[in-house]
Amino acid sequence: MEITINNKPVTTAATTLSGLAAEMALPAKGIAIAINNKMIPRTEWEVTDISEGTHLVMIKAACGG
Amino acid sequence: MNAQMERYERQVMLDEIGEEGQCLLQKARVLIVGVGGLGSPIAIYLAGAGVGTIGLMDDDTVSLTNLHRQVLYTEKEVGQPKVFHARERLLSMNSSINVQAYNERLTKKNAQDRVADYDFVVDGTDNFATRYLISDTCAAMGKPYIYGAICGLEGQVGVLCAGSATYRTLHPDEEDTLGMPHPGRQVVGVTPAIVGSVQASQVLQLICHYGEPLIDQLWTIDLRTMQSFIIKLSEHV
């Protein structure tokens, strides 16, 4: 199925956020994900479904100033 | 219009500010924690706008590697404490404001005392730990925290501790966050210029009550693509 990540089309077999994180080999820390512009806490990734056309935003933790 | 107001003529012309907004700016007290890459544009634009009391907090000295982005400083100040020169620089631009310089870090010991004297706290820090401290202090004392952070060519800004979201909403697991490897010091000068200016803009919005400040929201910018998002951090926005 096709979803978008930061406005770019991505094909995935994952059906949950945690599945997607595993498929993309995302680091265990320092990445935040929003669906439809709403932040999804990491503790909810396992129970958050993704489906065809889901708009996802990935944000890297930043600490510089 | 008297001479003091004349300097603000161009912003007072805005419906969003006007003379009423200018008075609010004059009465406002803003603490800037960290006067480096982010803190430089934040301090310059808030001083220029006429924020009546500005606090500057930093225990660092100016280094040559700061100069490509920390626009408050010049080669003459290399090796010297940042806050005193930052104060001088701001007062040379606008002598009608009050600028306090604290040549120290924000710590658990001094945080409450420092924040108590201000209405808003703006983030110019360069580490996760101080951000947790600012957020916890602001949340406990009911002071809005204008968060900003940069990494390379990316940046983010949000208004925390003003609705329901705090820094802990963004980074719930403190131990995990503090345990992350340091992302490195690579950065171009324009990243903090843009992000710090957005933070200063949020402060102006909050003081003068115009537009829709980023309360409980996170604005992100990627300067490779100019892609930008606004993410909701709570159910209430």
C-alpha cells in the first residue's frame, strides 16, 4: 500500500506505526511521528493503524541552539 | 508621537500592534536562556521591537566558531563572556529598554528565582537537559515557554506550558532523550537565524495578542526542501 512520509510517496507492507518503524529500521530514540498532523506518542505506535493514503510526518529530535 | 515612540513607527502602523501593542511590549519581561545561535536573533528582534525588560542568561564565552551564526558578537569579543557583550549590543540598538545579564547557566537551584522575574521564557539553549528544566519550571510557575531547537538544516518551534503541552509532551521519556548520542555540531548560520526569528515572532504574538501563536503545536522547517509542518501536540488544538 502507498502512504506519504513528509509528503513523499512510500510503499509499505506495514499496517501499524510500529510495523512501519521496524520496516524502515528507524532508531529506537529520537524520532517523532505525526499522523494527519497530530503527534502519536511512541507508546501508541503499536496500536496505531496505518492505511492506504495515510499522511505521516517524521520529525527528528533536535537539541541545538 | 514622541521620540521614544518614533523608533517603533513602522510596527505601530500594523493593526496587530498599534500603540496598545507597543505599550504591552514596553511592559513585557522576557527571559532568553542561551544567547548563542538562536538567542542572537531572538534578543536582537525583541530589543528592536521594544520589549521593556530582557533577561539574558548564558555562562559561555565567545569563540571563533560562533561567529558564523551568533550575530550578536564580533571578532573583538572572542574569549570573553557572551552575556555582557550581548547586553551592550542590545542597548546600543535600543537604550530605552532594560537588559539584565546573568553570566550563569540555568540550574535547578536558580531556575525558579530567575523565571519568577519574567513573563515569558525563550529557548536559546543547546541541550535537552536545560530544556526539560525550562519546561518543568515554566509549567510549575504558569509561564509560557517559547521552545526552539535546531539540528543542521532543520529546526522547530512551539509554544509550550501555555496550554496543555510541555517539553515532556514532545519528549516523554527523559532518560531515553538524555541518553541519545549527541547529534553533532554541524550547522549553517541561517538555520538559527530563521528559527530564532520565528521564536521572536511568537513572543511578539503572545505579548500583543495577535494571530494564532503555536500554543500546543510544533512548527518544523527543513531548509533543504523548505518543507514545513505544523504538528498538534495536544487534543485541544
